[in-house]
Amino acid sequence: MNTFLETLKTQRWDDHRFYHQSRINQSLHFVSALSFLVSYVLVFINPAWAALLAWGVSMTTRQAGHFFFEPRGFDHVNNVTDEYKEEIKVGYNIQRKIVLMAVWVALPVLLWLTPSLFGTIQPATDLRGYVEDVGMAWFCLGVVGLLLRVVQLWLTRSLMEGVAWATKIITDPFHDAVLYRKAPIYLLKGELLDPMLHVREQH
């Protein structure tokens, strides 16, 4: 258990210091975290609508922060290259995220063209039904995406790495809501990048 907790702690620390230096990204993660927490409650009421909220708001704000605002190039805070960070990333790096988001965008189109999903589901008869089918497809995508990466980590690193990462992903909304709660305030003060003094002190 101690080893698992240390692995989880290391993954959280590396994720923060390597991939969340932009105050805009941090602020978007705060919004994403709050949205995810609402979807966590909603999943027990209506999984389809929970997934629509999670993917439509939580994931889009989260990934927009990484794609558009997080600085690329040489990382002077950690003294490593962007290529190095992409190579060692435990979760979904930019390349994997592009694939994941492409599937996310493709699913509504696929369901519009084939409402029965090639005969595997009862086709929707109205707009609400279509939207809920999209939600369930996105829900399944989230589960499959999580499990596939766990299996990949199990095969390439260790099962513990995979389980720790899955635990991190599931609990990130709680963690990020606390960690990045002050980011919007710093952003309003004009601070675009976190000085990461607590990271520099480790070097």
C-alpha cells in the first residue's frame, strides 16, 4: 500500500510540475474539476447526461488548457525538453489525446449516420434519444479509454503504475479543485505562468 501511495504521489507531482505551468490551464482545470464533480453526482441519476457534461464541458476545458495554453518547447522549470515530457508522460500525451478526441468527435457523427450503431443498439426516434445515445457512447469511450491505458501501462511498465494512474484520473477532480482554486485569482492579476517556486526549490 505504501508503494502504491508513493507511486500515486509521484504521478500527481510530475503531472503538476511538467504539464500545468500555465495559469490559464490551471484555471480551466479548476472549472473542469467542478464540472466533473457535478457529473460524478449525475452519473448515479442519468449516466448519459453525466457523460455529456463530462465530455462537453469538463474534458473540453481541460484539454483546451493543454492544447492551446500550456507552454511547449524547453521546460526551464524542470530543465527538460518537451520531447522528453511527451515520452515519459504516464497518461495521455498530446499524440494519444489527439486520437482520443478524434474518436470523441466521430461518435456523434457515426450515431447520426447509423442510429442503430450497425444493429447493436435500439435506434433513437427523436432528438432527445439521439443526444442520450451520444452520451452513452461517450460514457463508454471514457471507460474504454481508461481501461486501455491501464492495460498499456501494465504491459509496458507495471500493473501498479496502471492502477495508480487510473486512481489519479478518477480522483483528479477532487485534487484539482483544491490545487488550482487560486489560479483564476492569479490570472486576473495578470500572471500567465505559475513561477513554480515550489518546483524550483526541489532542484
